[in-house]
Amino acid sequence: MQDLKQELKKVIQKLYNLDFDPEITPSPENINADYSSNAPLKLAKELHKNPMEIAKEIETFISAKGGFRSAAARGLARSPRGDGRERRDPVADIDVSAPGFLNISLSDDYLTTFIDNFNPDISSDKFAGKTVICEFSDPNPFKVLHVGHLYTSIVGDSIARLFEYAGAKVIRANFGGDVGLHVAKTMYALEKKPLDSLTIEDIAKCYVEGTAAYDDNETSHQEITKLNKEIYRINTEDLHDSDLAKLYWRGRELSYDYFNQFYDSIGIKFDKYYPESSVAGLGLKTVKEQLEKGVYEVSSGAVIFNGEKFGLHTRVFINQEGVPTYETKDVGLIFTKWQDYHFDKSVVITGSEQLDYMKVVLKSVEQYAPDLVEKTAHLTHGLVKLPGGVKMSSRKGNFLKAVDVLDMVKDALKTEYDSTDEVVSLAATKYAFLKYKMGGDIIFDPKESVKMTGNSGPYLLYACVRAKKILSKGVENAQRANIRDDGSGIASEPHDDGRERSGSRVRIPTPSERVLMKKILEYNAVLDEAVSEMAPHKVANYLYELAQHFSRFYESCPVIGSDQETERVKLVKVYLNIMTHGLNLLGINVPEEM
């Protein structure tokens, strides 16, 4: 599809002297073609012509030239011939339809040659030489990871993998509040606990207890406010001698150990942790400097950014006690990231409730560092809800913990299939999140996530394992028949003249083979969109559709023992390579058996 797009672009350049990027999409089922383009409709206004007239001009030009002459699909296949002979033409037929569409049919020769010369090294250089920092998950020490942290961790890691596929050097970063009011609330209740036997569960309970005390009791409110300033001093001055300091540092240590253990359990590793205390100083310095230049202003003893001037709301950056707020720490984070990595792109992933907050922070920084804001992309996701839509809150203590979600999926897998396979349960969890477009709320149903049918992680894994079994049988057949096998599961019987049967003749694929081949051909374009839009769901949805096409192919086209065994085994291998690559971009491993 990418190849067709580039060739159509060249035709439009030749005919109309325009640098125009045409859209090419799979044709609707009622159109007897493989791909369609609305380029004539898009060009009509600029050329002051009827769309059908433009469509017929393009069709005539391509037909007169004998079709597109191009290499096999860029990035997925090597040149079909290495002997200097003419390359395969992708177009078998092109026609037009009202009100101005180009309908393109691919040649069988092109499709089979593409499969024969498939390049398993799927890669892109779209971000080659670029540094991308992906910040996600962002849990706060002294609080327990909840389902939102699990969701953003899975999505953030997949986006990082997409940039790595595109050639970027990627830094996975994690930002969390090791100082702040939430710490003071936890510490207020935590002071009553023995230090030696302290656990992360104690910390979780104390946050709920401390929050209730802060909200409901004026005396406790004042004590927690005072404690907040003392904790900030312990951190910034690196104090360790007092009982409060010992409790603080022990609590922080337990929190980070807990985070690392959890991330390891879901196969995610962070390159950099940014505690808020490590960036607060630079943020405070920057805000004070820009206060003197008029970006920020003093109001009622606090330093604010007047967002109303920009159609936003006003936020406090330094409170009346002189303590930097979350806003100032985010300012410090932006500049610390830049000092550390001089990034080409910074991706920040948060819940949607942070959208307006980040708009104010970034708008303030835009006034004195517009280049850094331009390099920053803030992505948001909605809430994760269980069936029934019960609203949960970590402040009230009725939230869904991240580990609870993983356990719920494991229990569902055990109940449904009497399986305890952690590879499958983790795939079920990850895919259940990644198949949705990021932005809105999602309903997470553990029972649905483990089903072996439908749009689920286990279904995709099973579709891969089935392909592996076919390839294994292909190797066994080759060994029994003493036919050459290169170790890939693809056997080719030699002719008397030494040539191989596979690839030496043009064959006509069956309809289900053709559909599967065409879907494989689309993979590069899907990846290009997924990288550009930072959208893992596009990969997930593509893989589901590809697995469905493979299932139909498997049902209608016998592979092992058929007259077309060599060619079909090769097609299965290409399919499995695409599936494995795509699932890896989602952070999902494929097991050998299920």
C-alpha cells in the first residue's frame, strides 16, 4: 500500500506538477478491487476540474505506461529479482468510479513474488538518529499502584516500542511525588507504625487514614500542613537522623522496591526515575527567574500563572509558604529532561484529568522556552472501569489495585481453561487495554479478556501457536522426504537443473490466500500510522484482522500434504513473522504451545 501511494504520487507530480500525498485505502467489499483512492476528489478544487475527469486522466496515464513499475513493498520485501530483470508490477488493473475514485487491483504475480521475497527484518528509519523520552506510569511513593498505573504502563511501553521500531533511541522515564501533601498525609498516620515491620500495605492504609484526617479534622489538617514543610526540608537537605527522617526514607525505599517488583512482573523496565524532589529545585529557580520577567506574578502571597490571558485557568506555582507546587515541579522536570537528554521528542502520558493542568504548565513554559513545548506531546487516557461502572477512589480506599487486576485475569483463566500460564494471562491483560484507542474510558472485563475466541490476547496467541505447529510439520515432512530445508520450515524440492520449484513459476493464489497476502502487504502502512499517531491500538486491531484472515485461510486451504505445500508453508511463515513482530510491539510474547 505504501508502494502504491508513492507511485501514485509520482504520477500526479508528472501530470499536474503538484507535490500531493494521495490517500490509498482498502476498497469496500462491494468494489471489485483491492485498493481505492479519493485523490481525484481531493485534487478537483486545486485543479478546477471535475473529479471524474481527473480520475480518467490518471487511469489513462497509468494504463498507457503499462502500470506502475516499482520495487516490492518498501521495508518488508527485498527486490524480487537480483538478476537485473524487470521488477514485478503491483497493478493488474485500474479503473474509475463515481464521483471520482481510482480503484486498483493488485496482480497475483506481485503478491506471490512479495511473499517469496519477504524480508523478515522489519524496521523503519523514520526516527533514526532521534532521541525520544517517554514518560509514563508516574506513581507516587507512599501510595499503592492502582489500575490506572497498570494501564498507562502498558500503553506507554508499547508507544516506546513503536518509536524503537522507527529507529529512535528511547528513554523510558518515570516521574513521581516523593514530597508533597500526599506524603505528609501518609506520614501523619504512619508515625504510629513500627519502623522495623513496615510494609507497603501499611503505607496504602495510612494514606487513606491520613487523607480522612486532613479532610475531616481541623487540628489534623494543620498538623499535616506543618508536616508537609518538614518532610520537604528532610528531603531537600538530605536529613537522616531524626525518627521522622528515618521513617520517611524507609517508606520511600519500600515504595521504589515495590514499584520495581511490579514493573518486572509485567515485563517493563524504566531507564530513569525522576523523584519530584530531584527536579523541584530547578523548577523553583526557573519560576522565580521568570517571575522577574513577568511570566508569572504574585497574588495573595503566592506565585501564579494567569492562564485566563490564554483562555485557560490560573494555577499556583509557589504557595504562600514558599513551597513549590506540582506545577513548578513539572516545570523543573521539563528542563531536567532537556539537560539530561536533549531530546527530539518528549512524550508524557497521564490520565485525562491532568489535561487542563498540563495545558497551563506547558502554556507557561511556552512563554520562555517554546522549542521545548513544541517537542512535547501530552497524551491522555480515560478511566479503567469494571463492568457495572463503579467509580473508584484511592482517597476513599475503594480503588482497584494494579495487582488486583492481574490476579483477576489469572483467576478468570484458571476458571475458564484450568490454566495458570502467566504468559497467556499477561497477554490477555495487555491486549485488553491496547486494543482500545487511547483517550476515552474503557470497560475492562477479566472474563472477556481470556477468551480464546473474539478480539482477545489469547486468541492472537493461539493463532500464532497454530501457525508454529504447521511449520513444525513442514520441517518433519521435509526431513522424512529428504528434501532440502533451510531451517525455516520451508522446504523446496530441487529440479533436475538445480533450480528450485518455489519461486520459479507464477501461480494463481486462491481467494483466501490472496486476502491473507494482501493483508500482510498492509503491515508497513499500519506501522507508519501507529508511529506517527502514537497509537498502539492500530497495531492491535490490524493483528486481530490478520489472525481472522489466517483462520479463514487455514479452514479453506490445506497446507501440509497439499500440492501447494511449499508455497503455503512459506505464506504461513511470513504470517507468523508479522504476528510475532506486531505482538512484540505490544509487549506480548508468543509461547511455543498453549
